[in-house]
Amino acid sequence: MHKKLFLLLILFVLPAAAQTIAIRAGNLLDPAKGAVSKDQIILVENGKITAVGASLAIPKDAQVVDLSKEWVMPGLIDAHTHITFQEIPGKAPFEAMYLKESTAFRALRGLHNGQILLNAGFTTMREVGNEADYACNDLKKAAQNGWIEMPTLQCAGKIIGPFGGQSKGVPEEVGSFWLHEYIDADTPDEIRKAIHQNIYYGADVIKLATDNSDYFYTEEEIRAAADEAHNAGRALAVHVYGGRAADNVIRGGADSVEHGFTLTEAQLKLMKEKGTFLVGTDFPAAHLAGLNPSNETLADANKLGNQIIQRLSNANKIGVKMAFGSDTVTEMAGHNRADMVWDYLAVWRAAGVSPADTLKAMTTNGAELLRIGKERGAIAPGLFADIIAMPADPLQDIESLRKVNFVMKNGKIVRAGK
């Protein structure tokens, strides 16, 4: 009797052996090299890739996933998202959401959008602010606890900026309501303190916004932010369009310029020299028309859209490091967030960026910028098994990404439909 009880206790105490998943990849794409290897086997166990090769033996008890007719590649990375935020339609001011939506509601929107994007193939996202009172961090913790299925999230917390955040001309008697999403910081010491606050509440990346007003951060202030962020093991991302403010951002040591719509060739060359990433958020003109109430006509949107294409083309020719970022905060009729993000592919094509370089920006480069290259961004032993597949070759037609039909996140199959 005691012997049987002992055996039962062993069965309950010892963890069950993790089942190996063996993926038959007919076409395995390496974005870092723009190359495809035929008829590969990918072995996955405990959420990570254990082996990759053409002649690997498949364990007899493994779960076999047949992607022998598919193009298989690492999961995609979006380095500039706002999944908890959506602009209110019409001519409502940017700040109207603070009156209409709670942090809890914003977090639920983030869950909704995050799951849509995960099923589309985005397994990692960097949420760069505009997330109410740290809603992104709660989503991240819920995913880590296994409560929800989400992409891996990096959160910026509240955006740090000169007085007023990204608002303008708010009457004094209304008060500083932008502090729901921003931290006012106007000196190097205030910037350092704001960074400490964000890290305390769970920030994985530090986000500054400059050039929204006539006053903007100096090179010294950007350098203080970069120093404080880097000392804490975080990257520094800065919202800036161009001009003198962009000079300060680049020279001050930011890891990435977010947007940079009006960057000059000289500034792009300086970015290449310093290794500064461009996360260009390269909006299609149709999206711009719905994004900014000041764009009263499609002609205005087309003008900025063409400017974005030219800047993207220049950055590509100069050889600036680029990571894909969407910045999608609107919805068009009949489109969800994933549909909106796929529309950016046409902009990269129009700028002359090859499918290979586009895929690199969406995987390898994104992982480097997010400082997770030893964890994600490739299909290799020791990395987390973030894997997607589609029925056509994205190196031949980048629009093939719209047809992703298999998604694995941390070794778990999220989508397996054909």
C-alpha cells in the first residue's frame, strides 16, 4: 500500500515531459540574409527552438506540424505601436479620449488589437506611449501570467516631453489633463526623474517627444535622457520630424528617430554614421487623410505621403538602419488594425525598398533595436519559437504577408488554419 502511494506521489510531483513539436518547413526564410533553405526541420521544446536542419531525426512522440508547402520565417516585429489608443472620428481634438475612455477600457482595446495583430503574424510589438495610465504594462503582466494570448510587448509608459506633452493652446483653467499620458520634464534633472518614474511602473523603453512646440529638447537634454536610459538597460526612442530638433536627437545619442518625416540627406547620413535607427512610421496617403483633421483634402495627404516615400527612399539608399513601425491609431471601414498595417507595404515598395530589406526591417533589425536579438527575430537554436508561415514567397511579393496562415508564439501554436 505504501509502495503504491509512493508511486502516485511521484506521478503528481514530477513534471510531465514537455512534448517536442517538429515543424516540416518546405521553405525556411532567413531575413538576415534574404535566403531560403529548402526542406528543413525545426524542433521546438519548452517554448524555444532546440534544433534546425535538413536531416534532423524527428522524435517518435513529437507533434508534427506540416508546413512543407509553406514559406516559414520568424514572427514579425512592429517597433512603433499604440494598440490601446484610437483617435475619435471626426474633428474631436486629440485629447478628447481622456474624457471618454478609462484606462481599463483602453487596456481592453489593447487586448483586442494585440490579438488581431498576433494572428496576423506580429509576435513582438513596442508600445511607445499614449497608453493611458500604464495600461500596456498590465497587458504585459497578464500575458506573462498566461491569462491572455498577446504578442511580446515592450512598453514605454508615459511619454516624456517639454511642458504640455503633445498638446497645444489648452486654456490654463482647464488644467494639465495631458498628464494622463505624458510627463512634463524641462531640464536634464526632470528628464532623469521622469525616466525613473516610468521604469518604476514597468517601462521597457524610454520615449521622448520633442518638436511639438516652438521649444524643444537641446542636445544636452537628449544626452541626459540617453545616458539615464542606457544606464538602466533601456533604449531611447524620440518622436521628432526634422529640423534643429532632429539634429539634437541624433547628436544626443537617441537609439531611434520615430517618424523623421522631414529629415534631410545630411541628417540621414549622420544617422548612418552614428548607427541611429529610423522607425519611419511610413503612412500611406489614405491613412493620413483620416489621421490628421488639418488634412482637409486628399491632396494635402498625398503631399505628405509623397514626402514620406522620398524620405524612406533616401534612408534606404544611404543605408540607414531601419526598423518597421506602423503608428496606426485609426480604423477605416472594413479594416482592422492588421489590415491597416499591411497597407504600409505599398509605401515601402514605392520607395524602392526590396522585399528582402523590408523583411529584415520587420524582423532582424527590429530585434536589434529592441535589444532582444539573443531571444527573438530569427529561427535558430536557443531563441524563442516565434514562427509564422504563409503559402507564397514574401521575397518575391511582399504582399504575401497578408496571407499568413500559421502563427506560433513562444512555442505555442496560436493559428494553424490554412
